[in-house]
Amino acid sequence: MRFTSTPRGARLARRLVSHRLAAWGYPYDSGPNETATLITSELAANAVRHGRVPGRDFHVRVTVPPGNPDPVIRIEVSDTRAEKQPALGTAALDAETGRGLYLVSQLAERWAVEPRPGDAPGKTVWAEVSTGTKPPDSC
């Protein structure tokens, strides 16, 4: 789904992921839903703050690939600024920002940055969260 590169867009992206996972059988108060929602929040906030290009939106994709006995929730956030690559750093103790990717690195099973597929400009930051359980057949 596409969102405007604004704080409101980031908030809507977070809510979409939470609602979609609940519909797929991962309740709002479950660990997988809460973790994936927090990761989405951090990645979307970074797309708005650091990946914003005026007039361009960011994209969010969430999937739970079928057929895996221990499925993962994969969150992908794409923006149009390829030259601004995220880097895992250390924030000062009194800093008000700079901990988002650290949270993602600690909560996700895996995460990485890749060029956007095809000819689209920009990058995609993705993270995977283990669910620890097989989702219902309705996924």
C-alpha cells in the first residue's frame, strides 16, 4: 500500500499492518502483531524523516509466506531516496532520536536494505519477525 510521506502516513501504515495481521489470525495483543507493528512504525518513521522526497510516497508491504512450518511476517518499507542509506548506529544517552534501527535489529529475526525492485528509484528496508506458530488456514 502507498502512503504519503508524512507523520500521518506513517501512523496509517502502522495501523494497516496491525489490522491486517489481526485479520490473518495474529490478534492485536499477540507478540507477533505487536512486534511487527513496532517495526513498521520505526521503518515508516524513517521513510518519512530520512527518505522523503517532496511529492513522492512511501510503500509498505506485509506478507506471511504460506507453507512454512515456522512462518515469518515480512515487513517491507520502500522510499525514493537511494542515496540515504540507513545505518545502525549508537545514539547518545540523552538523544531523543537515533534508536529506531537498533530496535528493529533487536526485534527482527533478520533485516536488510536493498534497492527497490525494477526501475523504481530508492530503497526497500525489510525486516522479518518469527511468529513461532503456524497461522490459521485462512491466511
